[in-house]
Amino acid sequence: MTVAVDPHNPWLARTVRIRRIVQELPGVATYDLCFDDAEIARNYSFRPGQFNMLYLPGLGETAISISGHPRRVGVIPHTIREAGSVTTGLAGLPENSCIGLRGPFGSAWPVEQCAGRDVVLVAGGIGLAPLRPAIYELLSQRDRYGKLILLIGAREPSAMLYPAEYNEWRDAGMQVEVTVDRALDGWNSHVGVVTALLDRVPLENPSGTLLMTCGPEVMMWYTIQGAISRGIPADSIYVSLERNMNCAIGLCGHCQLGHEFICRDGPVFRYDRVASILKVDNL
Amino acid sequence: MSSKPSSEFPFSPPAPDSPANHNPDGTSLFLPRDDLNTLIGKLTADGYQVVGPRLEQEAIIYGEISGADDLPIGWTDLQEAGKYRLQPRGDQAFFGYTVGPHSWKKFLFPPVAVVATAERDGTGWKLDTPDAEPPKYAFLGVRACELAAIKVQDRVFLGGPYTDPIYQKRRNAAFIIAVNCTQAASTCFCTSMNTGPRCTAGFDLALTEISDGFLLEIGSAAGNAVASGLSLQPASDEQSGRGESARQQAVSQISKHMDTTDIRDLLMGNLQHPRWDDVANRCLSCTNCTMVCPTCFCSSVKDVSDLTGDHIDRERRWDSCFNMDFSYMNGAPVRNSIHSRYRQWMTHKLASWHDQFGSSGCVGCGRCITWCPTGIDLTEEVAAIRSSPSSGRSERPPISDAEVSAT
Amino acid sequence: MIAEQPNLLKLLADSRFAEGLSNSHLQSLCRAARHIRVPSETKLFQEGSFEDEVFIVCSGHVRLSMNVPGQDDVTFLTAGPGDLVGWSGLISDGRMTATATTVEETVLIGISGRRVQQLCEIEPELGYVLMRRVAQILSRRLLATRLQLLDLFHQNTGAAQ
């Protein structure tokens, strides 16, 4: 069986075609990628929270989380912000261009463990992208879970990611609250940091609630502290961490954070596993 | 080892049970001094590229050898923190030195290697990985700490969910001739790390040098096959006795010690210790320690293109956690101080390596001490932290009730 | 504003503000409090004015804004259930540092800052517990403001991709 990553030849990238580019925000676009090889396409599956290495020949690779529906076969969306040379190079490519892909890699959001529980998702900025597959997965079997609450923070109203989908998610049974750091005229929703939303979200059974968060590290840290003060146990809190990934397969040493390899042990971690290393300067 | 590529992990030699200098029949074996050349010749004839110690740039390094004459006959090395000098021994010993700046990792995990390629193909790219067979190496003169280092890198490159094909091919093909140390440098501390000085497993053949030749041990079927082509003689009790006392000399010369008790928790519990500032004042962040370390495995893959831009090699080069841009993320390095980079290196090597790979990343070879231009000795850094561990909280003493009532 | 008195004590006890306050302290507070239901887009107080009444939001949301010449009102925070607004009346002279406007129908507990201060003088223990509570709320508000100030979601300050 030809799979996307051969564990014994993990450096081999597969050719993918950019089927569609959706400009989400200034400097942020979603790229729908499809494998050229039909067999690889059929066999490819990922779990919410995992990432791929996208490769632009001549520029190199970059780690990008998968932002699409885990049950949708054939198309793999990646929401990418122009930041380094690879993502900037990608931004210059038209639809139908070919690039390379290795993946999926890394750990996943604990969707299985959400069964029967209330779930709070806290996303900041482009951190909503790695959480979107978990949102899709939770909503695809809505009956299995208790209350589903999604708290989204963004810099300003125009920086909200995927705003057109919020009402679909609400209709499917998820409470979606959005807040911005800087409001403008005509903004009718919350203003203030996303951690303040968490402070006042009603939790009926905090000790049985599971929380997942993705965003800037500072935001996640105070989200976690807020969650713990609300009574959510440290072993029910999950974070997605980021470090410079070069190989994605635990062989190059770049993405270490304390004892963890972000690429191999993460990017999704249970908080109690990384609590001791999250606030050490320059670790 | 050259026995069939094994899917088993960790690598174990086929017959490591009795690490004594006996052949499979139980007789002690002796290889006459002049027959070392025969061994090298036989390996070459078997298609091996024999690499071993040789003199180069006033050091004993590892390079290709075509005969026993290429070995550093009669030379030894004098090592201390920040110092390495060659000296004549006054005898004709082949292996009368400890370890130099090179390690075998440069053959198994090459400093530069192409991990993948991209060829322009019409409007797209043909993506591939190289599958050329690497050289079949025979390593001559692998010390006990180096066998341990190879085992450590086996876990890194072959023990996880993804294996590195470059390392795998080279490792599977390699033939290992270990040499027991008969002396130790002042920088050696293998006894603290339980890695030496005696070679007990992980080799095809092992030698102990005595004046008239070598005591020979067989560690694998491949080793046995090679040994069967040599004119080995049963070793006399007197020869075995001289071998034993030569090996014992190495043990007795080891003076450096590192207390590894609970070292993982000691270091991870002292990430904010003031000693990191102290060592940061002495460390130049030059990367020497990581380059000479036989287990350091950090690397970076970058695209290297030809002038047309149509052929691209994804080139992996050794990198180092001491390089500023190693931790570059979102426009800035995460570890932007020498303090944080030294801490990363040492805590990784001695502490978090246990979490990641189930063993220490340090084998006690002492290279990082010798080749540090400012003579930083990690055993001293550990001892300093051990002598005054911090509580993890701030260093101020708590305010007593008396002080509260006095104000 | 419509004043109501349907079990003020229970409403207060259920609010996040009251976490850690004893029943007797809550009863004391109720003597200085009223329950009000306010329609959407009602101004509770104006930046710069002097006010006695402090509000605890029970349900609904209140927009806090400051007037910046040339930009009209700039909203910097939305207060929701459990939040305290107009706290200047509780600890200083009662000059408001923001304008508070309801963004939807909002239920609040209004407390007279002057009467609470008097209560605290009489019952120092209540005063200590209450001021500690207010300090906790304000410290959280300060942290939230700092996080806003850090502009975490600005490009290059890092969000996982």
C-alpha cells in the first residue's frame, strides 16, 4: 500500500496540486491540496491537530497544520499565513501549481475523550486553523458530546478567521462566542481578551469539562490559568505548541521544548505534561 | 554490524553472552601483531572501506586506512580541559591513545548528506529520495564509550516511529572492530556513565592490545566469519593475564567522576539555577562540544539548487543547538542567550535524553571537555548545581512571623 | 431602569462576584443593593460623571468605552455575567473612568458605593473580605488589559500554524 509517509523513507515528499486558494485575511489564505497519486490520496487520513510539511522546491519545507475536515477524503486544506520564505513563496503560486507534502505528523486533539463531556475550545488569531478539524469532527457526531463551546479571540473584527462558518457551527449545536482586542464601529460582539470570555462562560460540571486551546503561547497560558481557576482539571486541558520544526520526524533536534519534541510528541499536549516547562524563559 | 539487517531493536550481537576473550569453542584467541595488516587486508578484500585512527593535523582522527602502517604507531594523546597534544609513547603501540576529535558518527550520520531531491518535470517537480548504496565501512579501533555512543544514536535514528534511511543503510553494513582501552585521559569518565572502558557488546570483533599482538574476542557471526580467515592462535594464560592488566590500567587511570544520581530531576528541577549564568560567561557558543560529541544529532535540511534551478538537493548538515538561528521561530530565536543555549545542550544531553530515548545522551568520552576552547567541564557544571540545588522558587528566604509583627 | 426585588439575595449569591462571601456578608450587602433590568442600548453611566451606584452584571452584557476626540467612543471591554462595572464608586470618589452602555437587555445588581463604604466602616471584616474580592476582580481586569496591550494576535507575535 502506498502511503503518504513511509516510516522507513520519511524524507520522501509526495506531489500535491493546489486545487483552490481562498484568501481568508490579508496575508492569510487557505490552500486546498490534492495528491496527484490516486492511491496515496485514497489512503491519506489525518487526525484533528496534526500537521503536514509543505515543500516548495528551492525554498524548503514548512510545518502547517491541517485545517480541513478529517472525514473529507481527497482535499486537504491548509490555512497559511505569510511569514517565512516558504509561506511567502507559496503565496506567489497560482492555483493548479504543484508542491511537495510529507505528512501527516504529530499528535492530535483528544476528540475521542470528549464523548459524554462538555467541551470548551479556545482559539486565538490563526490558532483557530488547527482547531477547525476538531470542530468539524465534534459536530459530525454532535450527539456524542455534552455542551460544545467555542471561544474565539482576534485582534480586530476584520481579522476573524472563517467568520462565514460561525453560524453554521451554531446551527449544528455549538455555542460560538467571538471577541476582539480592538473594536471598531459596527462591531456588536464582545471586546476584550479571549480569556475574559472563559472567565464568565457557564460551566455546569467543570471537573468533567475538557478544554482545548490554540493560539499565541501567552494567550494559551492565561487561558489555562483561567480554566484551572474555574475548576477544569489540568489533565483535561490540551494545548497546541509551536517550535521551529525542520524534519517533523524527531530526528533533527530543532523543535525541542524541554523533554518534548514538538513534532513527534506534540504539537498537541496534555497540559499537565508540559506545565513545568511552559513558563521557563527561552527554553 | 554486517549481520543481516535486523528488524530487532536494540541491536544485539548474535553471541554476546560471554564477553570474555574466547572464540565460540571457549578457547582464548591471540592475533599476532604482524597479522593486524592481514585483518585489514581481508576486510578490504571483502569489500569494506576500512576506517581507523590516523595522524592528521596534529591529532588522531578517523579516516580511511589501507594498512596497519597508517595507524598512529607509537603516538599517544595528552588531554585536559581545553587542551589536546600528541606525544611519542616510546613504544610501537597501534592503539596507545584515547579518543580524538572525530567520532564514528561522521560515517554513520554524515556531516553533509542529501536526504531528498527535486527535479523540474514540465510544470511540476519529480520528488525523490536517493537510494545509492553507501560505502560498506569497517570501523577499526572503536572504544567502549564509542560503542555506547553508536547504541545511543541507534535509538535516535532507528528506534522511533520514523527511521533515517541514511543512517540505517550505513549502520546495517558496518563491521565493527572494537579496541579495549589500556589507558585513560584526564577527561575520561566512562565509568561514571557505565559505558566502559571494557567493550562488552555491540562489536563484531574486539581487540586488546598487548606488546606482541592482540587478544581477540568474537562478538557476532560476521565477526566469526572474518576471524576464521585469520591465523589465530590460542592465547596463553600469560598473554591473557597481560591483556587483563592492560585493561585494568585504563580503569585505574580514570580520575574524573560525575555523580549521575537522579540527574534528570536534578537538572530539570534547576532550569533557573544561577549556575547557568556563570557558565554562560565562559561559554563562547562556538558549537565545538556538539561537533565532537559522538551522540549529538542535531541537523538542518536546506535546499541547495544548481544554477538552472531545475535540480535541487535537500541537503542535511550537522547543526548545533548553540547556533543562534537553531531555535528561530516567528521572526526571532527562542534561545537568544548563551545561557539558554548552554542550558539546552546540557539538560538535553544529561536529563531530557532519558525522557526521549530511555538513556543518557552522554557516554563519558570527555571530548566536549577537551575541545572546549575555554575548558568548560560539564562534570563540574553538574557538580556545581548539585552542591546548591535551587528550590525552583525564588532564592529569597521566606519572611518570618517575627518580621511581620515587627513592621 | 426598572427596579425589581425578586430574591435579591439569591441573585447576588449566584453571581461570580459573590464567590467566597459568607451568607451574613451577602445579607449586609443586600441592604445597600437593588435589582434592575435594563433594556438594550441604555447608558448606565457616562465617563467623567460622578456616580454612587456600582453594578454587578447578572445576565446580558455591558459595553465599556472611552471618548477619544475624533474617534467618538472607543469600546475597550465588554463586561458580562459576574463582572463589576462602575467600581470607582466603591473605592474612590465615584468619578467614572468609562461610559457603560448595555448591548442587550441586561440584569444587574446595583449597589450604593457610599452605603457599602459605610457598611465596611461598621463591619471591618466585611470590609476586608469585600475589598479583597474587589482587588481580585480588578487584578484580573488589569491582567486582561495587559494582554490586550500586548497585541498578541498581531502578525509575527506568534500563533501556531
